[in-house]
Amino acid sequence: MLNRILAPLSAAWKEATDSQVWTSIFRHGKPVSNRNRALVMMSNVFLHLHPVKSRKAGIKLRYTWCMGGITFFLFLVLTFTGLLLMFYYRPTVEYAYADIVDLQEHVPLGIMRELHRWGAHAMVITVWLHMLRVFMTGSYKPPREFNWGIGVVLLVLTLLLSFTGYLLPWDQLAIWAIAVGSNMARATPLLGTEGPLSASLTLGDISLINAGNDARFALLGARSVGQPTLLRFYVLHCVGLPLVAAFLMAVHFWRVRKDGGISGPM
Amino acid sequence: MIDLFKDLVNWASGPTVLFTIATLGLLAAFRFTQVWSKTSAKVFFVVLAVFYTASMWDPDFFLIVAKPDNIPITGVIFLVFFFTWYAMHQGIQNDRRSAGEEEVLERQESEKVWVWPDLVYTEMLAMVILSIVLLVWSILLAAPLEQPANPADSPNPSKAPWYFLGLQEMLVYFDPWLAGVVFPTLIIVGLMAIPYIDTNPKGNGYFTFKERKAEIVIFLFGFLILWCLLVVSGTFLRGPNWNFFGPYEYWDVHRVEPLLNVNVSDFFWVKLLGRPLPTGGFFAALMREWLGILMVGAYLFVLPVVMSWPRERFPTGLKWLSCHHYFEKMGATRYYLGVSLFLMMMSLPIKMYLRWAFNLKYIVAFPEIFFNI
Ligand code: HEM
């Protein structure tokens, strides 16, 4: 009985994998022979991030927790869902909130916002755990010092991505969280109106640092959280920060390989 | 009975008690490494899960824990506990192996294996599981959306996103220029500097505790206590006006906490000498603050030098202060960089305890130029 169903299926599978279309995409046989296992890793642009062979301990779940990989996967999920959100969302004080409401209430299968928000929370946690793992295995030690540094920048970028995204729904939660966060910039030494020593920056009688040009103003594009802030955060969130993060991830992965693959006892 | 338990938990969640218990608990776990066993992990997680589930019947606990944007905090609590345990557990197992003439697990498994299928399948499985988790989470729980933004109506409490609440909690003890600008910068710089400060060649590429005790104790104290604990308590235990509320307490907006904080200058001039604070001009301000300036200067610039002295130069009872062996091992530059960063980190708990013990507000206070420490 089972055979009656499976036989045609496997015939169809064979038919498909022998077709010109399939063989033009995957230029080698199934990865069951060692030769093909090597070929599959080398001829696929995504898989070739990996080496062909690797130390057994280093690829164990128990060692890496796959945490860096999970973080990267979440980044991809966020890029994809974020793109869909951009179809509906307009970054203006007038429309932003209404667009979010529409997204949740009128878009069919509308869980993109949920996927994006929960995914972002999850990514913050997984970056922390990835850092914890890298620390606890001593993987920042030579020759991986520089890649640890890249990692720290990625950590900061992840937090900034999350922070800039927090403002976009333009609800009470959003603007006040950003207000609290950005109030700190007012206290930047030398560059914030209420920062130490800023008052000493004067030209004659004119004080150089005021609420219209200090560090907080640069962050918000205004004296308080408003339309310029929304636009600024939107551009950073959707274009600026993801580009930098993607670029640094490329460097990060490249260096994992060039530093000798996943760390292990010397 | 239940009320008594709730009162106890509320009391134990207070900033002072919670911070002290957590720190002592962590230090004890480093001292008595048997606790990182599988059995104690199971007991711990069952207790935590039971506590969490049972508490859901308390309306105040439920209200704060079940807020959609606070769900990640529950995740942080369980995941951080689990992975810390997992790393330490493996480290201690490896330490046993190397003590018993056996090689650490990661060295035993140094043979090369094919990445397809061994790694690729694991990754695929991780992606599938994670996708399912995310989908279920997203279907079950709607993303929060509050009232439209209203710049005229600030909520109480106004909180930053949860991952910055450790910094917001620091605002209780430090002014914004330190808590919001200097310390975040130092955290980033300090993290990046770790590989260049830490010259211990051991423990590279495998879990271990014994071979890297100092590094692990310092890092985990920073990560678990000064970062994660403050994030968790900032989310769950800080209510209106950033006042402390126990997990079973109602967030009463009208609760007033008396603020009787005093500065070091008050202690010296008013309490000790019984005089008014010196006033008028720059030099009066310097005179007013001389003791605080001296204390901060000594802490940041003299203490590192003193700590580099050999043990013999310390009187009995203070010998533990000597970090001479680190000075020898690391060289002057690394030593001073490392010790300075470490002391900066420790300034947070020090300031916390000074506040709790003496109601101390500022050690150095120049409110005229927003320079308060
Ligand atoms: C967006 C954030 C990040 C992504 C996507 C990412 C991704 C990855 C991946 C996929 C690996 C391969 C091994 C593994 O999965 O553990 C890796 C390794 C590594 N990561 Fe990250 N990472 C990120 C952030 C960080 C952070 C915050 C740090 C440290 C502060 C860091 C330091 C390292 C180091 C040193 C390695 C090499 C580890 C080894 O060879 O054992 N990364 N990262």
C-alpha cells in the first residue's frame, strides 16, 4: 500500500532531479559521496560560507549553541518582514500610527508586525547569548581578537536597530521610550546643553552649545521627539543601520573562516 | 501563609537585598563549583518555573509580567540562567577531565568531519524550530500598540526599551552624563579591549573554569549582575517615579519615597565641622569639594598603583588587594588599562552601597557645570 504511493513519488523525484532545469541549478549529484559533499559546499554561494570539513567539536550544538547562526537567521527574518512592513508604513506623524493599526487590522494574515517585533526582541537576546558563548569558550583570544571587536560593534548595531525601530509605531510607548533614551544625550560632556563643561564652550558672550545644536538635537533632528526624529529614525532603521550591519556581518563571517574556523584547543 | 511568603519575596526583591543576594550567590557558586551539576540545575529550574507559574495568580505580578513587551524579560531570565549553567557545567566537566589525565572534550573531538551533513542539518533544524517558535509566538500574542503619541502626556513611569533599563537603573546612582554617556562608552570600549588585556593563553577554544577563573568571575559579574539583573529589576520592579515595587505590589502612583540624600561635602562641612558649605566663586567650590575630589582621584589614579605593589608591602588583612602577579604577567600598559576599566565597573556597586548605607548622593558635586559624580 505504502509502496503504491511512494514508488511514483520517488520516480517523480528522480525525474525532477535528472531534468535539465535541476542539473543547471545544482551542478553535482546528491551529497552522499565525499566528492559531492565537497562540491555542494563549494558551488553554492550560501553554503560556501562554510568550510568543506570542520573539526567535530566545533560544529557541535553543545559548543556554539548555534547562537551566531540563529542571530544571523533572525537578521534575515527581520530584513524580510521589515521589507513587507515598508509596503504599508509611511514615516510621518500624520500617518504612522494609522498605518500600524491598518497593518494589524486590515492586512490579510497580518502577523508581519508581530514577527518583526518579536524577532527583534529575540535577536537582542541571542546576540547577548552568542557573546556569552564566545566569552566562555575563550574564543576572543588570539587569533580572534579583531573578530571579537567586530562582534561588539554588531552588538551595538543590533541594539541601535532595535532602538530606532521602537519609535516607528508612533504610539505613547514609542515616543516616551525614545524621549527617555535620548534625554541622556543632553548630558554629553562638552556637546550636550546639560553636559559637564559644555557651558565653557563660548565665543565671547555667546555660548556655543544650546538646545538647538547639541548632541540631543543631532539625534532627534529637533528640540523634542517630533517629525524630523521620526524620519531620521526611519531612514537609519530601514537603510543606514541594516546596511552597516550586513556589511560587518560579511566581515565577521569572513574572519571566522580566515581566523582558522570555529575555535578549538590549539 | 501566602501573604507571609509574598511579603518575604517583596522584601527580598528590594534593590539592596536582591543585589546582595545575587552577588553573594554568584560568588558562592564560583567557590563551590559542585552546584553547577545537572541535579541542581533541574531543581533550580523547577523551583523557578513553579514560582513563576504560581505567581501568575497574583494580579500585580501577572499585570507586569504578561505585558507583551515584557515577555522577552521572562525569556532573558530563563535563557540566561540556562546558558550560564550550560557553559559553567561544561567548563567544570572539562576541568575534571584535565585533572584526571584526560583531555578536554573539545580536544578529544578534533577529527575533521564533513560539514554536509553534520553542520548543515543542525543549522536547518535550528532554522525550522526557530521559525515555528516565532510563528506561534506571533499568532498567539499581538504586538503592543498604545494610544497615539501625545507629547503633552508623559506616562509614569516612562521607561526606555527593556535592553537599556540597566542604564536607566544606573540613573538612580549616577547623573546622566555618567550613566547615559560615559558608562555606555566604557562598556563598549571595555568589551573591545578584553582580548588585548587578557593575556592568559589558556582556555582558548574550550569550556573551562579552573584555567580562567579571574576572567570568568569578572565577566559574569558584569554580565549577570550589573547588566541582566538590572535590566530585569528595571523592568519588573521599578514603577511610577522609578520607585521600587515588589513583584506582588500594586504600582501606586502616589507613593512618595523621602529623598534625604546628602553629598560628601555635606558630610564633611556640615556634619563633621558643623559649618555651612563654602560659597562664592570657583575656589570656594573647589574647597567645598576637596574631599570628594581626593576620594575619586585616589580611587582612579592612586589605587591602581598601590594594587600593583607586591604582597609584602601590604599590612596583614589587606594583602588580597595586591595584584602584583597580574602586573608582572601583563606588563604596565595592559595592567593599568585592565585595572582602570575594572575599577570603573566596580564604581557602580560601590556607589550603590554608599547610597544604601549613607544616603550618599554625590561624591563630587559641581552642579554649576553639571559635573557631579
Ligand atoms: C549581529 C550579530 C552577530 C552575528 C550575526 C554573529 C554571527 C556569528 C556566527 C554565525 C559565528 C560562527 C560561530 C557561531 O555561530 O557561534 C560567529 C562567531 C564569532 N562571533 Fe559572532 N555574531 C554576532 C555578534 C557577535 C558579538 C556581539 C561578538 C562578541 C562580542 C561576536 C564574536 C564572535 C567571535 C569571536 C566568533 C568566533 C568564535 C569561534 O571561532 O569560536 N559576534 N558569529
